[in-house]
Amino acid sequence: MKKIKYHFNTHTLRFDKVEVPLKVRLLQLFGFVAASIVTGVAIVAVLFQYIDSPKEKLLRQQNESYKANYSVIQDRVKQLELQMTELENRDNEVYRSIFESSPIPDSARLKDMETLKEVRMIQNLSSSALLSNMIGQLNNLSVRSSFQDKSFIEVGAMVKNKEKLLRAIPAIQPVSNKNLNRIASGYGYRIDPLYKDYRLHAGLDFTAASGTPIYATADGVVQIAGFNTDGYGNKVVINHGYGYQTLYGHMFRVKAKVGQSVKRGEVIGYIGNTGKSTGPHCHYEVIKRGIKVDPVYYFYNDLTPAQFDRILKAAAANKQSLD
């Protein structure tokens, strides 16, 4: 039942019926609707500020799951990086040193790349930032892994050639020396027998009677064979590959020919007294990558530790060379 309002008229002393114009009614309705909308919006804003919608709840759960997975993957990536570093170090310091191969420079393994900056805390990273960071780390590991794989292929080839390498390293004495008494002078500064001053004696002098056989100390190809005016007289130089050469001087007669392939233990000539020499002997040198080194440290194929100690002392004892 519609409620009727009355108004007391003081002039007529009567109750008059109150009539509300349509315009006022419309204004009242509009005000009510507007107030309701504003109130509803305010309530929804407050609710969304503190209470997640079902979709937001799902997205938040997915985001937390992504972060947890990222943390696990990040730990795994760090483990892989440590393993890769260990493989690279072992490749350089163990595998390649065994085969006397030059180590791979760090720049070749992307070590010259700028160190990646520490990313912000995982909680503050967006999904795209997490993904970009992970892709960058995986790409870096992929490149390093690929390069390491190529390196191990090279090492595998070295393993196949290991026997050839060992045959190419000078490893025996050039003259039969069972009693270890044939070394007359060792490597180092010695008194020159002709000029009587201290000069570098870049090899070992083995004394023996003229005509005593001289043996190649490793497999190789004869590079020089014959008489030379450089003081060595009749000499032979053998190129063994892998950076090794050996020189045999003052021969009475040279048997080897230039270009000939020789094996370790093969006779290449005979002891003599040619060139700058004060008595029959074989002057023997080992040259590694162009540098003359002490040959005494290469007699490991035919000497026991005790014999090596004796020969080491013998080489150091005599302070005057024979050439």
C-alpha cells in the first residue's frame, strides 16, 4: 500500500496532501543510484586490495611454483658450471700435459666474456627476466660444453698417437754405457779445452774408442748427416717430431742419410774425433722446441733410479768438456 504524506497548513489550519513532483522523484532516484555505484566501487576496490580473485590466486600460485623451479634449476646450473670448470682445468693441467700439448687459452672457452652481473632477488624478478637470465646461462654452458667436446676429440686423437709420441721422445743413451762410466762431461758451463774459458756446454760427452756405434735415441727422420764446419765435424741431426730434435757430433763415420727414417736403437754412425774435439767421443744434444736442454733427464728407458742418480753425478763432476 502506497504511503501517503500530509502537510499541516497553518493558514487554513488543515492537513493538505503532499504531492512530490516527478522531477524531484527522478533526482532522488538518480542520487540513490549514483551513491550505490560509488559505494559498490569503493567496496570492490577495498576487497581487491586485500583479497585475491580466483584468477589472481591461480596466477600467484603459478608464479611461486615458477620461482621454486627456477631456484632448483639455478642450483643445478651452478653445479654444472663447477663441473665444467673442473673438466676445463683437468683438460689443461692433466690430459694435455700428459701429451705435452699446449693448454687451451681461457679466452677460447669464453672466459674473456664479462662476468654476468648478479641478478636481483628472485622475488623481485619478472617471469621474462627469470627466463632471460636462465637462457643466458644455458647458452653459455652450451658453448663451453661444445668447445670442451671438441677438445676431448683432440685428446682422443692424442691418445691414439700416444705410442708414436713415446717413440719420438729421446729416451736412451746414444752409446752403450752399461757400466755408466762413459760420460766425460755434462750439460752446463764448462772449461773449454781449447780456449780455456767458461762456456756453455749444451750437451753430454760420451767417451769410447773410435768406431764405437752411435744409436738414435728415438724414432725420427734424419735432417742433417755429414761433415759441418760448425765445430761438430761429422754430425747427424734427427727430427723426431713433437718439437724434439737430437744432435750427434764428432763422428768418425756417418751411416745415416738425409731423409732416412730411423728407429730408436738404430746405428746412425760411429764415434770419432772430427771437428773441434780433443779426443774420440760423441757429443750428444737434445733440442726441445728450439731450445737445447739437459739430455741427462731423458735417459729413463734404460736406467734404474739408482743408475740415474749415478749418471747424474757423473755428468756434473767433470768441469771441462772434450769439445
